[in-house]
Amino acid sequence: MRATFKRWFTLGLTGLTLAAAGTVSAQSNFPDKPIVLVVPFAAGGPTDVVARMIAIPMGRALGQSVLVENTVGAGGTIASQRVARSTPNGHTIYIHHMGMATAPALYKKLSFDPLKDFEYIGQVVDVPMTMLARKDFPANNLQELLAYVKANKDKVSLANAGLGAVSHLCGLLFQTQIEVDLNTIPYKGTGPAMNDLLGGQVDLLCDQTTQTVPMIKEGRVKVYGVTSLKRLAALPNVPTLDEQGMKGFEVKVWHGMYAPKGTPQPVIEKINGALRAAMQDPQVKQRLAELSSDVPPLDKITPEGLRTHLEAEIKKWDPVIRKAGIYAD
Ligand code: ASP
């Protein structure tokens, strides 16, 4: 009995040693195949734009392609669940915005925990938003918009990317400030929502500058204001919502990069190095500046920087959302 136990024990140890050696070599070879970067919203939208912008320099730094995959639905929570359940080997990574912090309060049944099921790679980018309408919408400025919306609230539609999307949060803030409930129309991302805005199928959309600056500059949509407290360099003629009387209307969308819990630390460090390289890439920096989006300081592009921020944001949003009583069953 003892001998058998000893034999099993020794075999077990050998197995463990071999497994450990395998992990070490897998880590030092990492990445030995392309990496999938999951985006929780549809292609063409703001999160997708940022992901595709950084995927190329990250791939260059890692010596492997970084392939963007869109897993859409339920305000980003379907993608979060997919990543939480993926093999933790560094070949699946994830970019999501502040919806990661609002999901626990918004969704009664959440099958993942943002604070337990992920490894943190670093913060990515901070992006302001803009309040838009289809080009032929009758209101020409914010005051006209407020008057029109109050008089026609049953007719006006407001697009968003689902419960917990930032377009949803911005729309909620807007409706709360003007005390009007609009018909909200959920999409699988603001990429398709923007297509419908351009096509005139929906009236209003609040969305990030990473998608909206070119549309505004080309005059393809009407813009009523930006959600920063200062005007944006990329849109100097567009007033802030705050300066037009919507006092304190501020939404800045932070983004983070994650991996499934249990992804080995040396692998996280490699991916973090690639993310930092991408965020310092001159082309990425220039493009983000053109879209009035800020690269966080380097100490925030760290696992610790993201985790601390996520924790603080969960604490901040939880009481606000619970008080507002908005949630999905
Ligand atoms: N802008 C979207 C949102 O409202 C997401 C996206 O499509 O990137 O969260």
C-alpha cells in the first residue's frame, strides 16, 4: 500500500515537474500562434476602431498577429463571459470600456465577476462622447433639440448599444437631465447604430469620438455638444453640453485590456509590454489625438493601474445604478 502510494506520489511529482516545465516553455515561447483580441461590440464601432488601431502594433511587438474578433450582445456581457471562460494561455485577450464596471449593478444574473474572473493587462484609452442626430433632424442646436424632444417625445428615437453600453449610459444621463423618456433602440454596437443614423432610420445617438469625429467633420450627422467639460481640440467649434446649460454633463469612456483569470504572469507581462508599445506608437498616438482621445499615463497602462481603476469605478457606479433602478433580469 505504502509502496503503491510512494510510486503514485513519485509519478505525481514527475508529472507535476513535467507539467511545470511545459508551462515554462509554453510561456517562454509565447506567443507561438496568433492572439485573438475579443471586442464586445459590432465591427466598425468605437471599441472596434480602437482595437483594430492597436492590434497591428501589438502584433508587431509580440511577433504574432493579433486578430480582432467581435462577440456581440447584451451590452458587452456576452463577450465578457466568453473571455472569462476561455483557456488562460494569453491567446485570448479582451478590450472593454467602463461597461465592465457597470455590468455587476445592471445585470441581476451575471455569469462572470469582473473582479475575480480576469487578469488585468492595463488601461487603454479615454474617449469623450458627442450627442448626435441624423442629418435631416429638425433641431439645429441644443436648445432646439430640447424643445423638439419635449414636444415630440413619442416620435423621437434614441439608439444605443444595449444595457450597460456607454451610449446607453450617456442617453440615460441626457434623458434624466431633460426629464423626458425617449424610445430607445438597442443595437449590437454603435457601428450599426451609426449606419441607421446615417440612413435616417433612427433620430439620436450619443457616441464616442473614436467613431464620430469623421462623421461630424464630413457633415454627415448633426452634433449638439460634446460630453467633456472643455471643448475638444478635434472639434473646436462644437460646444460642450455643460457650457450650454447641461451643468456637469461629463462622460469620459475609459477602456481596459484583460485576459482570463489564471493567464500566467510572464505572459501578462509580455502582453502588457506590447500594449505599452502600441500606446506609444507615433501613428496610434497621432490618430487618437485626431479623435480627441487620450492615452493614459504609463503607470495606468499596468495590471495594477487597471485593477485599481476598475475597483473604484464599480464602487462609483453601483449605488448610482441601483438608485436609478435600471437593471436586466
Ligand atoms: N460605443 C458603444 C457603446 O455604446 C460600443 C461600441 O459599439 O463600440 O458602448
